[in-house]
Amino acid sequence: MTPPLLELDHVDAGYGPFRALFDVSFSVAEGRALALLGSNGAGKTTVARVASGLVAPTAGHVRLAGDDVTGVAAFRLARRGVAHAPEGRSVFATLTVEENLVLAFREGTKRGHPGVDASLASAYDLFPRLATRRGQVAGTLSGGEQRMLSLARVLVQPPRLLIVDELSLGLAPIIVSEVYATLGRIKAAGTTLLIVEQLVSHALGIADDVVLLTKGRTGYVGPADELGDLDAHFLG
Ligand SMILES: Nc1ncnc2c1ncn2[C@@H]1O[C@H](COP(=O)(O)OP(=O)(O)O)[C@@H](O)[C@H]1O
Ligand SMILES: [Mg+2]
């Protein structure tokens, strides 16, 4: 049997003496989308960081396509096709919009994606607002525009595994819908998704599987269509 693309196996993790995750286990099969849901402070971002190699587990294992990658650095996992769009804005503040995109797309072109010009055109197609601000220094964009810029980087040249953390945060509802439509197309083209969201409706619209996290521990782990009433899980 093919191993899952991503597997967390009895993972504990934290920050210094603080433990944020307790015995977290779940896996995502290649080509599927998993929604990681939970309230503020539940540990969702920490799971995303463990999956992308930014936080090393203190116990347990992380596997990528069956290989043990526990403790492997984020830049090495990135080379193996893992991309992480972190919470908030991750842009080079002193570079222009277009310079930010060109930097990201040049890297992707090495991995067999179409050229920089085609990727720029797709980015401006997806976020027309970025096209009108292509010469503007990224640090002076609004919060929502910076979010679009950091998402364009990963949505236009999809990786093998895409981890998106609170992608709806700071975006207007109509743009959130467009971004989720794009995620749907990326998934249809074969990218595996780990979607972290506090707002569940969009995430559940695309997810095959769901993991519920409460205070660093997993509750429900299973198919999205067997989840039932979400409130019952959180209130129960
Ligand atoms: N860099 C950090 N240093 C110390 N504690 C952190 C750090 N990041 C998160 N935490 C703590 O870890 C716990 C889980 O946080 P997080 O994974 O960000 O949750 P979520 O994304 O579900 O809101 C929280 O108690 C938070 O305060
Ligand atoms: Mg978070």
C-alpha cells in the first residue's frame, strides 16, 4: 500500500518548556485535503509548523511519503515539495509586489513550473489588485493586500503538499471565496492540502478529512462527511 503523503505519529511538540501538542496522530493521503479545525490557541499553527519542519517534535514521528523526516529542517522539506503559507503576512517589506513574486516564482521554475512571466500573469489574474500595485513596495500594502501577495506565491505554483494557515484571515469574503476556488483547482490538479482554519465553512467545503484539535489534543479524526454537528464536538 502507498504510504500517506504526510503522517504525524504520536507527536508531542512545544516551545521551550511549554508543551502545545500532546500525542497528535493523523495522516493525509496524497491528493486529499485535510481540514485542521479548533479554537484559538488549540495548537493548529503548531501542527502546521511541525508538518513543514519549522518546529521539531519532542516525541513521536513525522513522515513524508513514508520517509521519516522527524526534525528535518523546513528548507529541506521545501525542496521535497512541502510549502507552508504561514499565518499573517510573509512578504519582503522593502521589495515591490512584482519583485516579491519574481523571487518566489524563480525558485518554482527550478522545480519544473512554467516560466516567471506566465506565473506573474496567473498571479495578477487571481488577484487583480496586485497587478495595479505591482510597483508598490510591499511593506506599504494594506494587510489584506499583503495576504494576497503571500498567497499568490504558493497558489500560482502549487507544491506537492500545501499547508495554509488561516488563509481567510484579513481577506474580504469575496476574495476568500476566490482563494478557496483556486485551492479547489490546485487540489484537482493533484496537490495535497492541509488547511488550518478557525472559520470552518469554507474549509469543510473542500476537505475530504477533518481533524479536530482541543488544547493540543486530537478529538475527531476522520472523513468530513461523518463529522456530524461540529458544535457537538466542541461543546461536548
Ligand atoms: N512561538 C511561541 N512561543 C511560545 N508559545 C507559543 C508560540 N506559538 C504558540 N504558542 C502557544 O502554543 C499554544 C498553541 O498555539 P497555536 O499553535 O498558535 O494555536 P492556534 O493556531 O490553534 O491558535 C498556545 O498556548 C500558544 O500561546
Ligand atoms: Mg494559529
